[in-house]
Amino acid sequence: MNFLRRNNADILLLGVAAVWGSSYLATKVLTVHGTVFAILAARFLIASVIMVIVWGIRREKFLDRRGLLIAVIFGFTQAAILSLETWGVALTSATNAGLIISMTIVFTPILESVWMKKWLPRSYFVAATVAVVGVLLLVSANGLRELNWGDALMLAAALVRSLHVTALGRLTTGFQYGSVSITLVQTVVCAVLFVVLDLPGLGTSFQNFTPMDWLDLFYLAAACTVFAFLVQLWAVRKTSAARVSLLLGTEPIWAVLIGVSLGSETLGWLGIAGAILIIVASYRAQTIELKHRIVPVLSSGPA
């Protein structure tokens, strides 16, 4: 049963990585017509409406005081991640962004090991490093630029995302907190924050959005926010933060594949070699992680 649960989590997490990989193109287009906080406000307002509907359908028990506080805090950290990522994508190339955000693969196991005071074997970190080298090869085919503010913001986003995923797993495991309720609160907190941060610019930006922009925003809200947040929270409670981040670390592969199929990017032999390294190293690291870490399983309550 645990094996099936892990397999389901892996498939869904790869789906999250795929939609997040596609989000770079949509976000890059939107920054032409609106401010960063206006884009995020529209995205999370739409996502909040969807989450209210989902919560109403599930009729899930709402959070207690501790759960509500945790969800609000995670709403702030999620807002920080999305702000850093959106500003980063606006100021650097999608190639650099995809490379740097993959550092989450390295940061998360380290943070989780420190938190649990139980280190993964050295071979795990070797595999994770090989995966990062694969990402480097994958994106270097399109050319790397010198570090700029966008690159620095993406590096900060990777660190905050690692902290967020690690804390999410450790603070919610063992408690009967519904994933839908936590995600609903996170989404509403993000929506309120982004509206407040750019209230004057919202009207102008919204007027500049084209019908295609609104379609992109709905996609970012439904797929890259609601679907991704629910799966991430469910998966991290069924497995481990290190495993979640490693699977989500395939995001650059999807970003390049979508760039090749929908954009004008090309993938040469160097990129193909990088993709193979990432896939092989990720699989190896997953195997090591399963053998050496006791996976906490939520035995009761909604998931």
C-alpha cells in the first residue's frame, strides 16, 4: 500500500514539475503587460475562488488555531517564493531561472537532515550533485549569462522554497490538517498580500491584460497554483521533503521541452546529455532515500 502511495505521489509530483516548467513562458509574457504584484494578485484571486469551490465540495473540517496559524505563515512564505520567482523571471532569462531554481534539490535535503538530525548517506548528495550538473548541461546549450539581480532573486527563491517545503512536511505530519483547508488559507493570504502590495497598479495592469493574458492567468491559478499546492502538500506528508524536491527538480527539463515545442529554443546534444543525467541521477537518489530514511505516513485524517 505504501508502495502504491509513493508511486501515485511521484506521478503527481512530476505533473507539478511539468506545469511549473510551463509557467516560465506564461509569466514572461504577462510581465510585458502588468506589474509583478498585479500579475500575482490576479493569479491568486482566481486561485482563491477555485479553492473556495473545492473546499465547499470536499466539505472538509476547517483548521484549528494551530493549523490556521501554520497555514497563514506558509501563506507568507509562499508569497515570498512567488514574488522572488516572478521578479527573477522578469529580470533574467528563463534558461538561467530554470537552472538556479533547481538548487532546491541541493538545499532541501541539507535542511531536512539538519532539522531531523539524521543525515542521508553521502551517495545521496553525490546523486543530487550529478542531477544539478545535468541541469547545468541542459541549460548551458542556450548560453549562460553573468549573474545579475534576476539570477540572485532566483537563488533566493530556491532557498526559501527549500525552507518552505521542509517546514511544511515537518509541521503538518502527524496532525489531522486537511490539505484543502491549508491550501485555501495559503492562497487567500497570498491574494490579500499581493493586492495590498500593488493596489494602485492593479486597475491599470488589469486593463492592459489581453484575453490571452487572462487565459494564461487562469492556467497559472488552476494548474500552477491550486493543483500544484494541493499535490505538494499531500505528497510531502506521504513521503519526505527531500523526495518531493528531487522530483520537483525535474522542472527545468519540462521548461526546456516546452520551450522547444512551443517557443524558438533548440535542444542540442549537450542538452540531451544533461536531461539524461538528471533522470538517471534523480532515480538513483530516490532509491537511496527510500532505503535510508523512515518515511512518515499520516495514518489518520484527510489528505
